[in-house]
Amino acid sequence: MSKITLPDLPYAKDALEPHISAETLEFHHDKHHNAYVTKLNELLPGSGLEDKTLSEIIIATAKDDSKQGMFNQAAQVWNHTFYWNCMTPTNGGGEPTGDLKAKIEEDFGSYDKFREEFKNAALTQFGSGWAWLVADKVGGKLSIAKTANADTPLAHDQIAVLTCDVWEHAYYIDYRNRRPDYVDTFLDKLVNWDYANAKYKGQDAGVEE
């Protein structure tokens, strides 16, 4: 039986300071993310999915109400791993780079319009959830999506390109209830456009699938 493991952060816990503190990452990665991994491994035995990859588990359980608990844990493991890689401590945020820059300008009209729509999705997601930049599997058209709780683009046959976690534990230690400031900082200081480019091109860039 395969075992789902907690991936290491792609940077030191203090590497995103002053934008996101080491304390936040200690709680968010070491406790929240790890708890999803632990619970998923408890649920797998006897499920018939013991030898599946993380993404296969997500797809297999997404539409099965009897496996909603397993879907929630698996999707949160995947979402968090993806989120960590969407941030970088060096030269992060601001205008996109690479092929994705031209594609964002084509599909949104401008980076500023993309930024406006992405931030709006992050701020209008009621309660816990995620804001996403996603691409269609056929044609590659970009769009903005938001998902509640553990929901993920994988369950909707979309390619995840970029995400911002808007569960309160992602930002409350550093920003308290100021979600807009957190989202601004994510977009202006932290976005890893190299990673987003790699995911848009369909390359493996750090998320176990």
C-alpha cells in the first residue's frame, strides 16, 4: 500500500518574511497540512484506493458522497502542496513572466484586469476556500475560479495554474481579519510566475500527482 507523505516546503519557514511569517508556516504546514496527510492515511486502508496517486484519489472520490471525507482530506493535501509552490521568496509577485504573460493579456485584456478578477475571487469567496487561475484542458483558455473548503480544479477537469489560500489559517496570524491586504501581498510580492508557467505548460513542477 502506498503512503501519502507530507512534502517539505520548497523554502525555509522564514523565507517569506516579512510577508508571511515563520509562525504562520509552522502552523499552516506543520499542523494543518500535516493533519490532512495523517487523516487521509487513516482513511485509505480498505477503500480500494490504497495504491492510487493523490490526484487519482481526488478524482475517484470527487463525485462519491460516501467518500466525501476522503475527498476533503486528499484535496486539501493537494491544494496546500500546490499553494506552497505558488509562492517564492525571490523576485515574486507583480507582472507575470514567460508565455503566461502573453496568455493572460490575451484572455483577460491586461495583467491589471487579471489581478482585479483574481483578487475579487479571493475576497468574495465566502468563508474558507481558494482563488484559482485555471486553464481549460482543450485550448488552454485561462479563467478565474473560486472553490469552497477543499474543492479543487482537479475535480472539475481543469488545469490549476495558480492559487491563493483564503482559509483564515493562511493569513490570520499575520493579517488578522485583513484578507484584502494578504491577497495584495500574495499578488504583489509572492507569486511564483516560474511555477505558474510550468503548470500552464503541463510540466511537473513540484506537486506529486
